[in-house]
Amino acid sequence: MSLVRFVHAGALRLGSPILGLTDSPDWLKRIAVSAVRQSVIQLFDAAVAAGCQFVYVAGRLTEHTEDLRLASLWLAGQQRRLQSAGVRLVLAGPEAAAAVSAGGLSALVVPRGEHLVVRSAADGLRFSTESSAVVPTGSLCFLAPGSQRQTGAICFDSALHEGPLQPLSAAESSGGGVLCEADLERQELSVRPCGVQVLRFASERLSCPDGTTPEELLSLLHAASRSLAGSRGTTVVEWEIDGRLSGAASSGARLCEAELLRELRASLRAGHAGAWPARIRFSERSELSLGAGLEVVSRELAEAVQRRHVRRQVAQSAGSSQLGLPLGAGSEV
């Protein structure tokens, strides 16, 4: 057997909630409740569909020890889909041994300070763990039949791919697992992303042409949201708008960030397969020109200057016998 296929995941963090979705519709909250578990299910499905020999979990199963027992029982139930396809589960996280001893799980544990060694034999793959004296802790080492440890090994640094499987907030924009294939004869290793996130978090920058109106801005946001709908799952987006915008005085209020967010959300349909706007903000270099509002601005300015002129006329005529103000005082403004 010259090809070794496996999927690699970092921290599963079962039992942890998705954060930052309080201001969201009910359908998105329901997705968020099960997003972490669904991402694990999709990881196992991806391993079976790709014909992998094992699933390697490098990070923690839970963030809190009190969640470990229930998480292990749930994970044992999901492991049956791996066992039916002959896919082995390998755990290398800090609480891997405790998770197996909690009951139900049938997994190979990689102890702290050791790495996984996969040897190719005539009857299939053989798994073992060895001291990390040569290979860094947590790494995977693949050996061809009859090869020596130092000369015939393909190494995969697990520490480079320890990110979370499912992001829990916008602070963790990346996530997911990787699908790996090691060719023992050619001594080659290929790695490609394995997108299993149920919820994705992204920050998108929308550059607007000069003179964009509020109506045109909403159309641009709609089009940008639809462009994100091709990926699997829902993307929670923080939009940053950059450009020189223009509009009438009456429509300027629509460019308030909260108002734009409300209008965009109200007009979205089938947000499950697209992008849900969590926040809209303007960049520091964005500008707004109220072309039709110049009349209002000039009138307010004229009134302010006229009041100052009148006060000065009152002060000048206070010591004279003339009462009142000259006709048209302040009209030169």
C-alpha cells in the first residue's frame, strides 16, 4: 500500500457555544447551536468519502473538562460511521486518554512527547507511537515497507494545522480541516483544505465608485452577498464600506451604519445559503457629499452670520438716540 490518506483536524471544542450572534434571526441561532457538532459530522463524512485510512485530531476535544464525558459519549456515537468504513480514529490532544477512558471511544492515543508512526505493510497499515527524539512532538511519520527510520520517512508537522475545526466567533475567521495524501513510493505529501465549517466568519471590504448613492450601495451589498452564496454553509460577514458616497439631504440618513444594516437584513432571502451581515461600518477614508443639501447648509450659515451682524448693530446703536435697526440690516450677508 503506497498511498496513505487521512483527514487532519485541530481542536474540536465540543460543547462550546458560537459567540456574537445575539442580534440574528432564529434560523441562524438554531444553526449556531449545533454548528460545532455538525462540523465534526462533516469531517467524518469527508474522511469516508475520500477513502481515508484514519482521522487525526491534534487539538482538544473540549475547552472545559466538565464537558469531556458528554463529548466523548457523543463522539463515540459518531465514530460508528468511521468504523463501518474501516477508518481509524487517532487522538493526540491533551485530554485524549481521559476521553477514551470516559467510555465508548475506540481510538489510538498519541501520548504527550510522542508522534504517530504509520508503516505500510503487505496486509495494510500499521499504527504505533514513538518517542519524538527525531521528529517534533505531535508530528506524523509515514514509513514505506522495509525503510529505515531516518531515510524512508515522510513527515507531516501536525503543529502547523492545529487551528479550530469550527470557528466560534468573528475573531477566528479561519478554521476547518485538511485532507492529506502521502505517497510512500514517491516520498510525496499533498495537503488541501477540507471545508467542513457550518458557520464561517469573514471580514469583507466593499470598494464603491465615486458618487455612489444609498440605493446603489444597497445593490452593491446585495450583489456581494450573493457572490458568497456559492460556498457550503452560512457566512457571517462584517462589511467595511470604502468610497466617496453622495446623496440628497433626505437620503443621507440611510447611510447611517445601523440603517444600512437594517435595510440589508430586511431584504435578504434564504440567508441560510449565503451571507448574513453581522455589522456594517465605513472606513476612515470614506466621505459623504450631500449635493442637494447645500441649500440647507447655506441657509443655516446665512442665518448664523446675520444674527451676529444684528447683534453688532445693536451694540453700535446702544449709545445713540436712534431706536430700532436700519431697514434691511443684515441683508448684505
